Amino acid sequence: MSTRTLPLLFINLGGEMLYILDQRLRAQNIPADKAKKVMNDIITTMFNKKFLEELFKPQELYSKKALRTVFDRLAHASIMRLNQASMDKLYDLMTMAFKYQVLLCPRPKDILLVSFNHMDAIKDFVKDTPSILSQVDETYQQLIEMYTPLSNGEFQLIRQTLLIFFQDMHIRVSIFLKDKVQNSNGRFVLPTNGPVPRGTQIPGMIRIFSCSGEELTRLQFNNGGNYSSALREGSFEMFGNRVTKLGTNMYSVSRPVETHMSGTSKSSAQHTKVNAAPNPLAKEELNLLARLMGGLEVQKPGSTDTGFRVNLFATDEEEEEALISRPNELSYGVISIQATKDQQANAELTKIMGEFTESGDPSSSASSKGDDLLAMMDGL
Amino acid sequence: MFHKEKSIQLKNSASALYNNLSVLRIAPRRLTYFTVVHANVVNMVSTSWDGLNYSHRQLQSKEPNVATSTSLIMQAAFCALPSRDLLVVSSQKGIQMYESDGSIMVYWHALDTPEAPTAHAVFARGISAVSDNYVCVGVSSGAVLVFDVPSKGSNITLSEVLEEHKEAITDIASECSGSQECLANLVTADDGGNMCVWKSGEEFQLLNKIPGLDMTCSSVKLWKGTVLAGYGTGQIRLYEAVTGILHAEVNAHARWIYSLDIAPFSGLLLSAAEDSFVRVWHLSITPETNSVEIAHLHNECVTDTQICGAKFCDGDGYAFAVTGYDLSEIIRLVACWE
């Protein structure tokens, strides 16, 4: 649908990822200098000029599988390591958080304000590093340039495209359940009270006009909710009060990140079965992914000593347990590059992926490229 | 005044698209068909009036002769013409027309899709039967395609392209088929809230343009010469079609309206929005005296659901059906007045 959705999806998901990682780094008492390096490395990679250039090109949204691959890479853009179970959980949290924000935006264009909230927080993470700060500032400019001229209808198309991407995801997130913004069946609470969006009147009035335009009658009806007037407009510029809280950091050390795997509704399982069908990535998608990944320059760790593992669960045992007990239909699936018929795109992607090989990766069997790399990608 | 009946389960959930529910009543066979779009699939359910039999069918948007590509569907709607009923599916790649039970595809029209994606998305959206033998479908460029449909067979042809809108078409509506004579029988609406009023014929005639106020008109209906328009601001406006005179304005919903429907025999109006509410109104229009009355009758809240489709199941408005984003069922409500 909309060909301008990917930058918003990427920046908002990336922002959520940074909130979560920041919380976990502090919860695990990772030394401040290492934690800062992780955050800086990831943000530098996220806002890499070449990568963003590809991202901002008009294109259809990627599949969930393809986007997950991009975030896998991003999460490993530094000395931090994440096991499969933690990576799964991280991605669950990121996607459910952004789904929530998209659903609750009062107006479609408020998604841009949500994006600015994430950008503001990212800017704060790197405020002491001028080089990265300038990359972030440039991205603000690109966002403003691309999105502020769009009409309401075009924003709604972007929102509809995002909602298709998030369709049928009902993973329960502890923090949402506690705050009562998500029900126990995984669906978000949509309140019928609160401020109406800017530009909308509180429902309740019917006005009848004469042919000459004068008001003849005014009638009231009961709107069944409890609405109040709209809040003031948020800032769509580089700085300013965004007004909406959607997209701001909801985690802190005392509010841990948890998801519940059990009890996910049957219908979501049905749908994800359709998605996870063993089809190879479409050739088009593979090409796009290759171009995008080409821009993701990853730093190789100096030595395996400086690397460390972050766990998104409370204990290692919990993490292992989560991996074993994750329902099949909720696995994000591997991109089976071998199955693709397009040898050229395949080779291109393999080459790029090859550049990402970290020496400390325990799953790498041999150092030669080709089949072993494919096997390693499949093992992701 | 309306009570819930047993919901119809769908094979998958409804996508957040405007006017995402279409209903076709087949009286001779005592059946009702429903269609709901999920991404690149059209879910069809056929239900018997006694509530005992349900059958499902899924149509995937795959253009013929193109191996693996799929595309997202923007809308699926039944077009009831005097001689035949069609199911029209509009997607990013083009327009498909099927026999109303979805069994055979009778026509395919490809949109001009560019080699590489452009900043402006390309898709078809907005579907309506017009007069005795036309089906009109809107395009993201603002064009409205007019197809000439013979009383049977697949010799459907593109008869005209109407180019008045500059923004993507959102919805199209018509009234007066068969014996009725109408001055205006077609209205087309776009992303900017602009509307065009037409008279069908071998060459469609533009009768009036109603300017939008930069706010999307997502759903539109035409009844007794009056345009009923639902907007992204949650407002419903009633305009006299040929003159553009504003008759009524309703602050109807707290969020973007996704669907409007009218029961032509009783004047019942249905409006549904992202705010979880479906509202039923009663319209009274006397074209001769130019008088319009609108009264609010009923609210139905579908908890925690952003509604994307709401349609009456019959011309009197005795029953209506509702779909919502992420909901895998069609909710049904039936009137309980005497």
C-alpha cells in the first residue's frame, strides 16, 4: 500500500528496541562505559547514511521475517550478544509497543509525533557524542521533509499499511497488562473517553441548515462515551512539546519487561500459520533486503573479552525455558535463502551477510563462505 | 432497539480498510453473502436465512499470468445490476470481477503500475454499480474507471475514464437503477474530501463538484438526491447533490469514520468509526420541499474494536452487520421493534 511506511516502522521499532535494551543494560548492572558503547554503536548503525538512504526510498513494507532479520543485525551491531529467546522476546515487545501506539493515535498524522518522541529519546541517548548527534539531526530533517507535507488521507494509508503489518499480533506484555491498556486476551483497550483528536468535535450535535445556509435546528444526542475537548497541537518540528505520551519510554529499572506466551488466542495462531508458510522470500524482497543490509556497517568486536550477553529474562534458566516452550506458530521463522530461485540476489545477500560474521559467534562452524554461511543464516 | 445475534466466524480477521464489509442478499435462494478483506485475501461467507448453513470461500488477489506476486486488496464489494450480480475486488495491481459467489473470475483490468515504486501509492479503491449496466471503480490517481457490463458473459469493457479528482478516490456510491429516473445517480469522493456528482450514460456527465475542507471523505452514499458523506474528523454531512447545498452536519464520531450505509426503503443510516461505535440514525428527506431531518436512534459499542465495516443486510434496515480490525467475526444485530 503506502510506499512511505518503512522509515516510520523502522525508526519507531528501533526506538522501542533502544528503550528495552537500555532498561536491560541497567537492570543487569552492565558497567556504564560498556552500556554506553552498546547504545552508541546501535544508534550509529541505525542512522548510517547509506542505510537511511535505502530506507527512505519509496518501497512496499517488508514481511515480518525480513524486518526481523534487519533488527537481528541491528541488535548485534555492537559487543552485546543476545540469545535466540531474548531476541524473540525483544522483537515481541518492540512490535507490540508500536502496534499499541499506532492503534491509539487519535489522528493518523499523530504517528509522526510518536516518531518524534522516539527520535527525541534517541537524541538524548547520544547527546554527549557530537558525531552521532549530527546523524540523528539529519534524520529529523529527512522525516520532516518527507512527512510534514502529507495529507491526512495519505497518513491514514500509512497507518492502514502498518496495521496490516501488525494484524493478528496479540502477544501479552506484562507492563501493558499491569497498566490495564491491554486485556488478558491480548487485545488493546480502546477507551471511549478522553480528549477527542484535534480537528474533531465532541460527538453529540446535529445541525440542520436552510438552503441559504442559516442554522434551522440544533439537536443533541447521547454519544455513549465520555469525551473531552482536544488537547493542544504537538510540535512537528525538530524541537518542541509533542504533547502525546505515545512513543515515550515506558520502561524503567523498576518496571521490567515481560511477555506471556501462554494463552495467545487461537485465531492469531491460525493467521501466523498462513504467514510462516514455507515459501521462499520473494525475489523482490530479497533484492531489497540485500540493498538495505549493504548499508548496515557492523563493527567487529576487538576481542571476545569485551563482548557480553544481555538476557531479556530474569534468569538464564527462564531464557532457556522460553526458547523451548515458545509456540511454533509464533516463531518468526528463518529466511531460507537456500530455497530462493534467484541465484544472483542470493549471492549478493550472502556476500553482504558474510561481512557481518563475528569471530566470536558460537554457531559458526567453518570460516569459509558459501554453503556454511547459508547454513549459518538459516540457523539465525 | 437492536439486539445481537450469533456472530459469523471468519477464516481470518478484517484489515483496517474503509468500507470493509459487503453484503448481498439473494432472496430466491434464501441466502446472504458477506465479504471481508484480509490483506491479500477476500473472505466470503454464504449464510442461509435459517441460520443453519454456512459456507466459506477465500479469494486471493493473484493476477493471471503473473507467477508469484500477490498484492494487497483495498476493497471487495458486490455490485447488484438488474441482470446480474458481480463481486468486484480492487487491489494494488488492478480490478478483478467475479460471479457473485466468487466461483469464476469474469474480468481483469490491470492498473498501470510503474517499474519501481513511486512516492505515491498505486491502487484501486471505491466500487459501485451504476444504473443498469455500469460498474465504476476509483483509482489512487483520482481517476474513476467506468466499465460497461453486458447482461451476461465476460465481455466487460472499459467504457470511459472520468478524470476530475486530483487525489486518491476513497469511495463511490450510486442510486436509481432500473426504472427510476434521477438527475444525479453517481457520487465519487476522494482523500481531500472533494466530491463529484455525475449522471451516468454513454458519456458520464459531471453535474456538480462539492469541495472538501482538506479532510478525507472515507465513505459516501447517495439517497433521494442527497449525498451522505462520512469524514476523517468523525463528522457526517448531508449535501444536496446537484446544488452542493449543505443540509445537515452531525458531529457523529470521536474518530475517523470508516463506513456509512443507508437502508433505502426506510431511510435508516448506519455510521461506523474507529471510535468503536456503530450509530443508527433516521433520515427523512423530502426533495420537493428541500427539507431534511435526521434523528439519532441507537448506539452500538463494539468494545476495544476499531470498526472498519458496517452494512445493512436488507433494504429496510431490519438487520445490520459489523466488522472490525483484528476481529475474526462478523457481528450481527437485528431490530427488535414491533
